[in-house]
Amino acid sequence: MQNDVPSSRIRWIMPRDAWLLNRANVQPGADFFDRTSGSAIDQFEAIAAATSISDLFARLEERNLLMRIDKAVAPTTYRCAVVSPAELAELRRIKDIVRLGHVRAIEPTRIELAQGSLPAEPDTLYVDCSACAIVKAPRVPVFDGERINLLMIRWCQPLFSAALIAYIESHFADAAEKNAFCSVVPSPERPTDWLTMWAVTLANTARWQKNEQIRGWLLQCRLNNVAAMMRGAKPDDTAKFERLKEMAMKAGAAGSKLPALLAQVA
């Protein structure tokens, strides 16, 4: 569409609708402190207040923390995908959306899908957008004998996770201790994996904050969103430090509520 292709000429085969992260809430740096910290607090408050999983996702959508293409269609997947409100508005211009499952075969005049088929024109251009950005993680620890498995240890943040794994590898010797700092955050597939990722992330964060070495590294790591938000903050900037305390308090409340919500996962 940015290259002047009319939205009416585009057919979108969408096997599964997804929950999408709002890009405006995850911008790095001190300039975005209020928005980024506020979105984290909003997420923790939504978890703490939710009475059910469906209620949780309604609260997350109401606060523009998670978004979807079509509000009339319940998403069945979550893959850490990020979209801005402006990009979402552009995507919603596409009206010819096919929800018949994955493509089985493409012929000159027909598309075969998991749940049916539909006619196609011979001069159609097909763009394959089905590659996995985050593959399903194997059930192995990060530190596994002579092997280091570069898996996520914070939600939707593989680069930060790899950096912290490298730091822990180079500063700690005991394998059990290293793995205790690096519980694996599962790769998301279903919407409820949003909850699982936060549960492991909050537990890992609590362990990191109790270790002085790791805590010091986190404060200077440019890949750590909190360190990036606080860059340049002066010791007397009480508003920002109070905000961080609020985040920690709300995170604790969310962590306490997550087991009850996860117990509802089928």
C-alpha cells in the first residue's frame, strides 16, 4: 500500500488472528520514560485486577496494551508481534481477509486451505509471510553441560536475554546457580502464553534484583529497558525513582495473581 497498491487489490490469508503489542508502549530511552513505565504499570494492574483470562485480555485491550486487527474476531495466537496504531489503521484497510486456516496448495486458479478452498486469478502475486520469528524453544536448560542454549529469559526480548546469559556465564561458576538465574521463558504460541511469559519473567527479575553483581550489570546494560529509561536521571529526580518503586510494587501484586489466572488455562 505504501507503493500505491490499492487495499482493494490485496487478499490477506490469515490462518489465525493474533494479539499485537502496541509499539508506542515499548519505545526505549529516557524520552519515553512516562509512556513505557506507565504501560508496564498498566499491565501489572490489569493482571492484579483481572477476574478471569477473558477479563484480563479485555482490560489489556481497553488500555491499548494489546491490539487486534478485527475487534469482532477473537485472537487465537500471540507471538510477540509489534505494531503501531498508525500501522494497525493501515492494516485494517484490507477488507478481503480469508480465515480458512493455513494454505495447503496454490494452483493457477485455486487456493486450497485447511478448511476449504477459493478461486484465484492466474496473474496473482503471492507473498509468503509464514516464517516464525520466534521458534518454539526445546525443553532444555540454558546451561547444559558444555552447551549454552541461547533461550529467552525475559519476555519477548531475545537480545537482552543473550546478553545477560553471557554476563552470567562469565561471572558465575556453578551450573545450578547459573540456571537458577536463567529460568527459560517459553516461546509464545497461544494468547495465554502472554501470562506464562510474564510469570517466568517476574520470577527471574526478582532473583536478579537480589544479586548485587547482576543488579549492577542491569543498571548499565543498554539493552535493559529500565536502564535505558533512567539514562541521565539525576539522584534528586525523585519522581522517576518513585515511579520505579511503583512499578516494583505493582509487579509484586501481579506476580501474586498470576498463579490463579494460570490455573484457569485449559
